[in-house]
Amino acid sequence: MLEINQIYLDLCKQVLYGDKVGNTYEARNVKVTLNDINHNIVGIRDISMFYLLGEWMWYLSGRNDVDFISVFGKMWRGLSDDGKTNNSAYGYLMQKAFGFNQISKIIELLKKDPDSRRAVININTPNVNVIETKDEPCTIALQYFIRNGKLHATTVMRSNDLFLGFPYDVAFFTELQKMIAFRVGTEYGTYTHIANSLHVYDRDIDKIKAIKSNPVEKNYTVNRENFHSNYDKIVSYIDKNMQTFGLKEQIKDLFNKYNIIEHEN
């Protein structure tokens, strides 16, 4: 079994024996490390590659508009406070929200000082509306270290839904790690994920139990070269055809046309 799948299986077992907190089962202060970030997509959970790629495009383009991401996941409309934008648009928070591009800045930092301990991307910052908002970012921060010639990454999350959030979060954050390593000019190393509250909602508990009792491994990878060379074209196509009937199928056709998704058995 691939390392990412074994980690996910172990987390399923851990959360099932966690504490009952409201309408969730919760394990606290959970830490896992992925050594092989080339295989970073959970394959024992039925992942939507359509949604995963949509989320990546939304994040990488630095957007926070509901219209774009809701093409891939309607849940984002229900999370929006104003019906137009989302607070948990990580790409926007990383690249635009604070008046500068945090990703570019830490790349500059690591090039100048490879030993730095300051390479932090902040996501969850002080929010006067923390009580009222429907969409408080789950991720606190990302930190990067160059050690022994490799870029290592650590993510700290205040809250992480094991079924819905974890697989997609790890996939994106490790892809970001690869991108930063490439731009810094170093190899990439381990990815560590810390969830202060890792939980499963009651509505998903049977799904987690099914994964635990009968894990079926399906392995997916993204052709990174094809994705990065074509995602601008796909984003532009979506923007031009936002109200077009059958847009989802058209986007899937584009993913196939550009050979972005690879299946491994």
C-alpha cells in the first residue's frame, strides 16, 4: 500500500476511537509525515479528481470568487458570508489578501538564506468576525525549511475534516511544496501535517468505517507538467463559459484532452 494510503487508513482508525465532540468524532494534536510527496493523492477514499483540480486552479490563480469554485463544489456558495467571495480561498490569502505575494516572498527569502526559519505563509489571521463568519480558514500556517539540500514543509491546522478536507488539503499543500522547491532550485523532502482537531462528522462516520474495514486502493496522480502548462487556458475557458449548460462535462473533456489525470493500478 502506498504511504499516503497507509497514513489515511491509520488516521481513520485513530479518529474512530476519538472523543465524541458535538456531531463529530475528534482526535486532537494529530501529526503525520509523508516522506514520498510524489504520491500525494489519497487512493482509498473516493476522491473527486474534478474537484481537486478545480480547487488547485482556484488557489494557484489567487482567486476568492464563489462563482469559479462553485462550478466544482456547490458547498462553497453556502459558506460565503457575502455570496460573492470565500474567506478560505487559500490562494487569495497567500498571494493577494495582505498586499503582497507571500509565496514569492518566502521564495526570495529562502534563496537569500537557505537556513532561514522565517519562511512562513500565514493563512488564519486575527478576525473580528470570528464568531459570526460561516467560513473561518481551517489552516493556520505553512512553514518551509531547507535542510540537507531539500525543502521540507509543515502545515498547522486548527481544524481538519478527515473525510472531506484532509485528502484535498494534503494534495494541494504538497503540490505547492513542489512548486516552491522548483522555484528555489532545490529538491523537495518531507511533508508534515499537524491537525489540532482532526475529526469526522456523524454523517460520514459509516464511510470512514467502510474504508477502515475494507480499504480498496486506487492510485491517481496528476501530470504536473501538463497541468501547469494548460491551467491558464482552462481557467480562461471557464470564465468565458461560466453560464454554459454542460460546463462540467466540457471541463472534464479538457482535462482528458490535456492528459492531466493519470491512473495507476
